[in-house]
Amino acid sequence: MDNPVLVNVTRGPLVESRHLGALAIVDASGKTVCAIGDVSARVFPRSAIKPLQALPLVESGAADALDYDDAELALACASHNGEAVHANAARVMLIKAGLAEEDLECGPQWPLRMEDAAELIKADETPCQLHNNCSGKHAAFLGLAKVLGAPTKGYTLPEHPVQQEIKSVMEQLTGDTLTSGVCGTDGCSIPTYAGPLPGFARAFAVFGTGEGLDPERASAAERLYEACVNEPYMVAGTDRFCTTVMDAFRGRVLVKTGAEGVFCASIPELGYGVALKCDDGSTRAAQVMMATVLEMMLDLNDAEAKMLDSVVNPVVKTRLGVAVGEIRPHAELLAALKSSLS
């Protein structure tokens, strides 16, 4: 089954580019609310599932043992810009566990923003592992390993107790069986398991509502949800979609991006989870897809509506800042979402 066009990019009066994709909206019971495209195809969720990967950290008691605050828990769920506040918070998380940057196995990465990269260059410094957009997640993995009494070395390997805990959580929340046959390696070196979009959507519905979870896991999910929506800057950073949306919605939604055009979201007031994939891996299209879901599914106040309008229909500009087109949801996406509401 070919996925439909869900996002168009215009220039002048014509459509210049088209982005195909698939999308699933599911409630906590596993009932499909909306399905567009081939949602049965397995996709790698990449960093979109970081809030789920952080559950063992909290439910094990490791987060309390290490005295992690909300900002640090949000960083454990983050794909951050590598700004100074992010790198410093990851360093503090490691210090609380009696560890250091050298214990990270995520690899160095330049900060995402030119301004932050320039600061390193001016200081005659090079990026380190703390600047890696996954450093908060990795610091959390190391903290969990330390509290569990597991080896800190090799914590990224599939057979390590930390990764086994995460795999178990993912299987319970998605209802899927994750085998080596669907396992790849993420950019930060941890295992990433491909699965159908409805499974990830169900996991985020459950994460946002606590429905069907035992009390400890439900409490852990609620704590992580609150950390992310209360500290959205730590989840991504300056000029980032996830931070902008969660800051505007003030607790109503949790959104999380992943590499190669993946997004997941929890919408607790509706009891829904969302998972989507842009076929060509485009972040610009995936953001429009996610913003369109929120715009059509939720009753919005003026501030929310204004913010979403800017990301549902972002402007294509010249180098001089002149508007010459837009990125916009395709009619098929709008029709499918509208139909799901009737």
C-alpha cells in the first residue's frame, strides 16, 4: 500500500514538493480513532519515544535516589539543541550518579544552533558528548544502571539490563513483540525497535492517561509527562517545535519528535495518542502533520490557535525574507481528520 500525500510545499501558484506519510491516532484501549496510509508498516520511532524510555528511571526509584528534578527528567526525554543549559544539566545528572562525561556512549555532536556552535569555536573548544542531543537520555540510562548495580560500561548494548528494562516497557505499552529481527541501532548507539504506528500511538495514549497501567508505572508516566510539559525548554530548546507547542499548550499535550520524520504525542484530555511518519524523513512535513492533528482535534484558545497557525502553514521565504510559498496540509489529511471527528 502506497502512503498518500499529506503535505504540499508551494512556490508561487504551484505545488513544488509533496510529502507522503502515514498517521495513526489511537485511544488507550487500542481503538483506532484515525488511520491514514499504511499504518501496519514497521517504522523506527527513533527519539520520538524517549518519554517511554525514561519510565524505568522513575518507576525503579532511581530518579528519586539521584534527586533528579523536573528539568533533569525533561532532559532525560529530550532531543535538545546542545545549548549550554542542556549540556550543563546533563553534566549535573552525571555528577549526581558519581559519573562523568567519559562514561557517556552517545558520541560528540555539534550544537544544533549556529549561535551555540560559534560560542564553542570562539572559546577554542570542540563539541563533546554533553552537547549530543541525546546526552540527557544517556545520563539517565547511566544513572539507572548505577542505582540498579548494573555495569555502566556497555549500557547501550541490547543485552544490557537497562536496555532490557526499556524493551520490556515498550512491549507492554505498544502490545508488540520486539525481536532482533526488527532491531536497528539509533544514531546515539542504543537499540531502536521498529513497530507499527498504532502501537506507538497506543503507548502514548496510555502514557498520557495511565489507563491500564499498574499504579507505579502510571505514577511514573504522570511524573514524566508533567516534567516535560512544565520544562519544555529542556525537551528541545530555542526555536524548536516541541518546545514551542508544549509551552503554548501549558500541559494539554506532550509532543516529541524523532529523526527521519517521526512524531509522537499524548493528548490526555481526549485520551488519545498520536504517531506519524513522513516517508522521506522530512521534519518540516512531519511538523505540519502533527500541528494539523492538534489544530483539528482540540478546542483552541486564541493564543493556541495563533501559534498553531504559524506551524500548520509555515511560510516559504527567499533569502531576503520575502514570502513566496507555504508548507501546508494536503486535502486528504484534512478530510481524514475531519471524518474521524464526525
